[in-house]
Amino acid sequence: MRIGLISDTHNVLRPQVIELLKTCDEIWHAGDFCEPEIWEALNALKPLRGVQGNNDEDPFFERLPTVSEFVCGGLQIALAHNRRSLDCMRADLKIFGHSHQLCDEQLNTVRWLNPGSCGRKRFNLELTMMILTIQDQKLQVERIDLSR
């Protein structure tokens, strides 16, 4: 399974991001779509899983969970916009957004990922996303710098 992992699009879908997402089986979005049109465009592209972010104020997003738990490739996954929402969750892989800053860290048995932001540039942070490959309970992470 090849997953396009994005967050904090803030109503921006860059052509480079769309092209990368076309190579994936699914898209997982860690919140802050901002407008329903972004959800709809991504969902039309590939199967989409997402959570509500702090800037997803349109009533459309009330149907999205703030935390999503699921299994993929034998791994227990928890997805949320805010990292603190995942602290008490039991998962092999915890994915979050919000900070706009790419993060890939292993803490004990848990892998924590934040794809950063592929939407609007914030402060001096790079625009980033990730491509995940999950197979046989193994995870491969490709970090993508969109600023180049």
C-alpha cells in the first residue's frame, strides 16, 4: 500500500502535490483542509482518509473525526491534527499535523510522523509531504521537499 501523507493544505492544492498523489493508492490528510473543495478534489483523485483540523470551520467538516483509528498493512494507526490528541492512543504509527513542521521520530515502539505542510508557507518552514509504503507490517517513509 502506497499512501500520500499530507497536512495543512489550507485551501491550496499545488500541481506538484497532485502529481505525487496520483502515484498513491490512498491519501491520508492530517487536517486543515480549510474548504470542502479541497476534500472533494482529493477524494476524487484517490480514496481519502482525513481528520478535522483547527481551521476546518465549515459545517462540512463536522462529519470528520478529530481522531481516526484504523489498521493498515497489519499496523495500528492513529491520525489526528494535534499531536496531543494522540498521547493516550495505542498505535504503532501516530500521524499528526498542525505545526507545519516535518517530523519523523521513533519513540520506543511508536513511530510519530508529521508530513509538514504542503499548502501555505508558514514562517521559514519548508513545504513538505510524505509518501508511506506499508507492506507486511513494515513502514517505509519518503520525505518530500516541495520547496525545490
